[in-house]
Amino acid sequence: MTARGEMILEQPSADTLKVILSGDWKLGGELPGADKVQQRLEGRPGVRNLVFDTRELTSWDTGLLTFLMNLGTLCSRQKILLNRDGLPPGAQRLLELALAVPEKTDARQAEGRVSFLAYLGNQTVELFRSAGEMLEFIGDAVIAVLRLLRGKAQYRRSDLGLIMQAVSAQALPIVSLICFLVGLILAFIGAIQLQLFGAQIYVADLVGIAMVRLMAAIMTGIVMAGRTGGAFAAQLGTMQVNQEIDALKTLGISPMEFLVLPRMLALAVMMPLLCLYANIMGILGGMVVGVGMLNIGFMEYYNETAKAIGLWNLGIGLFSGLVFGVIVALAGCMRGMQCGRSASAVGDAATSAVVTAIVGIIVSTAVITVLCNMLGI
Amino acid sequence: MTEKEAHITVQDLTMAYGDFVLMRDLTFTINRGDIFIIMGGSGCGKSTMMTILIGLKTPAKGRVLYGEVDFWGADQQTRDRIIRRAGVMYQSGALWSSMTLAENIALPLETYTDLSPGQIREVVKLKLALVGMAGFEEFYPSEISGGMQKRAGIARAMALDPEVLFFDEPSAGLDPVSARRLDDLILELRESLGTTMVIVTHELASIFAIGSNSVFLDVSKRTMTATGNPNQLLAETRDPNLRQFLTRGEKS
């Protein structure tokens, strides 16, 4: 049989208020709050003592303690003496423990509400600061590459090998699938339009040029941003959390050379090769539609493709691949190195690395396209 | 140790995160061959103190001298050169997770010495044996327990026979016997190699057993309140906070 926690307030004398507690004071039940006592006190400014009678109390837990803590705050605010003698001994001891260390008031608090203008200002300052950090990181990366060229960079060849394998051979299945399907889709869309003019054969030109010059590099870049950029950020971020990067720094080993350089190098070397492979897969995708659906002969399709793709197109595509590789590696490593020291910060770093890399890829595609247009190639 | 030579001097140091001041007006000297304890309650800035001493965090104010050289006033190269003579054991070991224990310990040796691979292998074996982990050369950090990671971290910190070794909470998370063995190791290294030890800890048993000098950071006053041999401090102090810390708050 459990009885609900009840409270009765009595006033045996003018300056004393007696709190009589009965029943079960357990969390989850509907318990009276300290505000009831406050209401009672409001009408009677003469009260100086608060005493308890808990003889009818059957059981209690944190529910009682939080009530008592609230009551304690109320009493100290109204300068009322709280007499704990009537409480169960266990509750007295726990209260004493809870009040043993005074509440810390000078500890740094989470920032409260800020006005819109202050928020805007902070964000702007933050934007400039992060742009500065990005430039600094790129500068450090360039210095590391220069040291590499002079043969002075410190990194482990075996690390480089492992990373190269992870960013190339292991990426082949997903790159194959995506680029094959993109080639196929391009061919389908082109075929519908070109069939109207009986010019199906130009599907080969369309797929070939689009894939080789642009699409293969972009699709591979985006796949690698998600697959490898995020992984780099998570790896380096976890190393940051584990103080592994601190351990490198205190040994005088530059994390830039030891961690970032091999990753950047691996992607810079492997991305053009991946692009080349992606080109082939894309053209194969187009060929399936051309040969299978439009009844173009296999050799015919091949010859038309070979005729359409110039060396320039191939060069621009591979160069884009190289640029995207460096962007993905830099974005991943930068976000990883900037990572905070918690699990959620690692997640943020990975997310932010992918976003940064994709933005970088799209912006640099635009720049390369405009430059090529101006140069007339 | 007849005469005491200052190894690391901290002058007028203020530690802060942004505008939040953690500790101010810190001035103390770590002598060569000291086992120097940085002690204080949780959150008092012990570990932050260490990050400043090993060059990972810039102090808000004040100076750190290594011998005669102003550590934070010098350029990055000088700082790198100084800190290369120091070994650091991090709280969780901070072993490089992509390398085996042997590779972890070998990396500083490969980087800064001309030893042949065979010699390096021997040194690695010895250092691991010193921390009681002989035979674990080919394990990866994730394959061993937290206490073992810590000990391997010490082995790595000792790899280059540094002049000064920093320990961040060395015995936290170790079983009593391992903690005791670690204390013995620290004493032995000081005796045989004359290494200066700087230990961040609040493990009382270790503090009294091995500490020859110390500084107490009082979190309520935001500054240091005492420096000296911990046993002497316990005998002489009148500061209630320090007494409470050194006696676990038990009334004598």
C-alpha cells in the first residue's frame, strides 16, 4: 500500500512554520512543491524558523531531496533558519553532502542569449577568422610540398603506400558504378533528342566529350569527397582527440608533413588515374546504350568517340582531377586538424570536410571552365 | 645532488582560455634532477600548466625559462630544439594508432638518431621491457588495455633518453601494483640518468613517495599557494586548503 506524498503546513507559533510530510515522497508521483511553502510565507513576514515533522513519512528518494534543496534556496533568500532535525537521518546526511561544496558562481557559463546584431557581428568575425585559418593552412601545405621537393619532409613511405591504396584501388567499385551509370544516363538523354534528327551517332560525341572533359572528374571528385575527405577528417580529428597530434608536435615532428603531406600526395597522384578509369567506365556506359538500343555498330561507336575526344579534352579532365584531389585532401585534413576534443567535434569535422570539398570542387570547376573558355580550348 | 641548478623556471605566469583566467601569478623553479609534482584539485589547470611547459599552449602572460632561454619568447625552431630534449607521457598514452608499439617507439629514434634498424630494434625492446611490456612489440595500441597504453606511452617518452620527462596523470587508471612499479621506475630513472621529472597528479601515495619538490595550485584562489617538498609541506603548512588536499580531508 503506498500513499501519495502529502504536505501539511502548520504554524505552532508566530515565528515558526512546521512542514508535516507524510506518505511516499518518491520521484514520478505528484509531489507538492516548494512554491506552496512560499505562498504560505508571503502572508506572514514574521516567520523565522522552518521545522519538519516526518513521522508519517513512509519512504523517500530524490523527490524529497530536490524539494528540500528548493526549500533551502527559498529559506536562505528570505533569511529563514531551516532546521533539519525533523528530517530522516539519511536525508539529513545527503543534504549535508550536497551542500558541502558551495555552488560555483565564477565558473565560465555557457553564453546566454545574444542580440541579433551581436550574433551577426560574431559570425562575421568568425568568417574572417576561418578564412584566415584556411589561407594559413594552405600556406603551410605549400611549405610542406616545397620541403618534400627538397627531400627534407618527414613522413613514412609505408603510410603513403597504404593511403594510396585506400584512395585508389579500394575506390574503384564505387567509381565504376557511378561513372558507368552517368555515362548511360547521358546517352539516354542525348539519344532521345538526337533521334529526332536521325543523328544517333552523335551520342558517342556527346557522352565522350562530356565524360572526358568534365563529368568523370566531377563525379569522381564528389565520390572521393564523401568517401576519402570525410575519412581523412575523421582520422585526423580522432588523432586530435587522442592527443596523438600533440604527441607529434612535442617530438618536433610536423603534423603537416607527417600526416597531411602523404594524404595530399596520394590523392594528387591517384585522382588523375581514377579520372582516366572513370572516363573509360563512362564511355562504356554510353556504348551500352549506343550499341544496344540505337543499333550503332561497336566499331562505329568507338571510332566516333575517338574522333570526338581531343587531347585537350583529356588534358583538361585529368588536370581537373588533380585539382579536385588536392582540394579533397586539403579540406579533409584541414577540418581534421581543426577538430575539437570531443566525439561530436569529430562528426562535425567530417561533415564540414565533405561540404568544404564539394564547394571547392564546384567553384574550381567554374574557374577552370571560364579559364578554358577565355583561352579558347 | 649537492647544488641545485634551475632547469625550468616559471615566472609570473598567467594561464587563460580566452578571457577566462584559470591561474595567475605562478612563479616556481624546477631544479635539475627534481621529481617535481604539479598538484591541485580537479579543474585547477594542472594539465593546462603542462601544455604550456611543453609548448602546446601559449601563456597569457609571464615567462617560462629552460635554463637561461626564454621558451615562449624564442622562435619556433628554438622551441622545437628545446622540446626535443623532453619526453611527454600523455594522459591516455596518445600512441599513434596506425603504428605498432615498436613503430611508435622507433619513430623518434628514426627521426633524431643515426642508429641502424637493428640497433633501434634493440632500444625499442629495452624500453618496452623497462615498463614491463616486453614482447608487445608487434601489438597495435587498440589491441592492449588502457593501462598498458599508458606504460607504452612512457616507453615512447623515454625513447630518446630525454633530459626532462613530463607525465600527465601517470598512475590514474593503473592498478596499485603497476602504479607502484611506475613510481619505482621514475625514481630509478632519476637516479641513474639524472632525468628531471615533472608529474601532474593528485595521487597522494605517489606524491609523498617520490615527490622531491612540488607546486600546489589552489582552484579557489586561482593561484599557487605553496611550493616545496610535499612531505615538508604536509608537516608545516597552515593553509587549510592545502592541508585538506594532502590529508584527503581527514581530520588528524
